[in-house]
Amino acid sequence: MNIFQLEILSAVAECGTFSDAAIRLEVSQSAVSRAIASLETELGVALLSRGRFGAKLTPLGERVIQHTQKMLDLKEHVDYEVNLEKGLYNSRLRISSFRSAATHLLPANIARFRQQFPHVEVTLAELDPAGVEQSLREGQTDIGLIPLPRSEEFKTVEIARDEYVVLLPKTDALPPKNLTWDDLSHYSFILFNYAECTSAVRNHWAQCGRPFEVGYVIKEDSTIVSMVAQGLGAAVLPRLAALPIPDGVYVRSLPTRLNRIIGAATLATTPHAPAVKMFLDVLKNQGKFAL
């Protein structure tokens, strides 16, 4: 008994005639007849009853076909895994990301991916979001992690939500667990000199109709956190950008929640290679990487 015989038995059972099964499988009708005859001879039982109106399963054939279909389904899974491995073997996956996502989201996911596909070469580049987009356009990156939304030239999927948090110096009295806008109005803020985060924070304050006093504008998020710890002001940063948070800093939520949506982006016009598809499954926790 072999897979070809089982495929023919399944096709005849579904089509009802040897000729229609031959057309579906793109083989000759005589090949179908020989395969069925050989299978029945080997098993010593009749699986099909033939008549002028075609072929139908015998009662035993009805029971056998249920197991046959399971075996064919398993073969399909085996073929998928083999073909996937062939497509991934000695392939390359190029990832780019802005710093905080590269630091806190990607290492564990890359490790999960490499455990399954050790023969894939994985590279990671840290770029600002504009650099990630340009790298995707130029074909230098396969997958980029960037804040959403982006333009339609990219196909994106949300992978995480990063809350903007308030960082307050511990030199002040213990702040309330739930801050109000009035509480925040007493602080001078150290602003992140990064267009997307800066705009998000300023717009959020403007929508609440509150003043926003800026004492410093700093390029590096780690510098901002250190300055807050030294009592030089308060700050609002995405939580991932603020990590690790030192002991000298209180962390509170904004009175009105604000999130940065982090997504995985690919160029919309480029088909996904096997390694890209598998790593997207890692980021989305689906397929064989479902948690």
C-alpha cells in the first residue's frame, strides 16, 4: 500500500468514476484501474463496487476511506514542512527597527525563530522610523518595526501597544497614583527630540487644553531618564523607550491614556519569502509559534 494508491482511492470515492478520478489526478484511466486493483489484491478485500453508473465505496471501503483521508492529510503536512525547510535553508532575514523595539521586543522573538530555523541568517539594524521606511523601499530590509500608522506603500500588522508614561523625579513628594492634568501643570518637561513622539505628546496636551512647559529638548531617551532622576524635570516617554527605569524615578500613567502602536511593516509590492512569513508568525504568535 502506497500514497499514490490512497490518493487514487480518495479521488475515485469523491468523483464516483474511474475516468473522472483520472482527469482530476492527471493520469490515465488504466493507471487508476491498476492502482485500485493492486490495492484490493494486497489487502485481500473489495473497497469499491463497480457498476454501469460508476464506482462506489463498499461498507468496508467507507470505513477505510476515513483513515485514508487522515493519512493523506498527514502527508500534506509533511510536504509543507519539507518544502518550508527547503525554502528557509541557508536563506536570509533582514530586520530593521527603531531602538526601543529592537532592544525590548526583538531579541526574544529572534531567539524563538532561530530555535526553529537555525539555518536562516538573521541580521538586525537599528534605525529611526524614517530610516526603516527607506531601508524597506531600497530592498535592504525584509521586515521593519515602526510606529503605526504608515503610508499605503507598506503592508503592516500591529504587534504591540506601548503606553506613554509620565516620569517624575523622586525629589518631589510622592505623586498620587492617578495623576490629574492639574498635577502635571506644575512641572517643566524634558521633551524627546524625536518628531513622532514629540508630536504625539504635544497634540495630546493640546487636545486636553492644558499648558505644556518645556524645559529641555533632548535627543537620547536614556539621557532624559537620567535627567528626571536628577530632578531636572518631568518627562513623557513610551514605556519601552524609558526602560530601564532607575530607582530615582516615579512612573505614572497619563490622566488620559496615550499609546504608541508598534507594527511590523513589509513593502506592499514585494511577496513574502518563507523566512519573512515565518518571522511574521513569530511576531503575531500564530501558526507553529502560537502561544
